[in-house]
Amino acid sequence: MSSAPITAGASHPVSHDEHFLALEGYDPVSYFDGQPLPGWSEHSSEHAGVTYRFASDNNKRRFYAQPLTYTVTDERLYLLYNGKHGNTKLQWEADEQSMKVAADARWAI
């Protein structure tokens, strides 16, 4: 897996729609688990004026424990790699602006 930050794929757009539903209803926490899952309206919640749906109450709790990790920023959900090849969160924190430019360029692919 690449060590560059990536954004969620075009099949699950991360920007909110006209009803302020993020990720077309997909669970933002599930992206971090490596398996994007559709969220359910019974597990939905609003954060910063946008409605997020979750696949489970557990994922909803995880979201609210660290909402900045999972929220849409600049109409993107930035996913950072942390595994045997390194931790891109450290790179992101060291130079967020350049990393956003790199992630946005990757999004355009």
C-alpha cells in the first residue's frame, strides 16, 4: 500500500449532497477499517451541519470519540496509512498543506 495519503474513491464520493448527507450515506469509520460499508438511517447523526450514517452503534461511538479523524474536510475524507510501511499521519502533521495538494492530485486520477 502507498504511504501517500489517499482520499475515498470516486465510487463513494465524500462530499455531502444537497441534503447534507456525507459520503452518500456510507459509514466514515468503515473506511478506516478497510471495508467501506453503507450506513443506516437508524445509526445516523449530525456533526458540523452534515449528517453521517454508520453501519453500527459501535462505529457511531468511535466517530464521536475522535470526530476530526472521520469528518469530511474540504469535501474530502483524507485516509492516512498506518502499518508496516510507516505512518503517514506523522508526514501529514509535519506538512499538511503539501500533503493535501498531493492527496487532491491523487483524487483527480
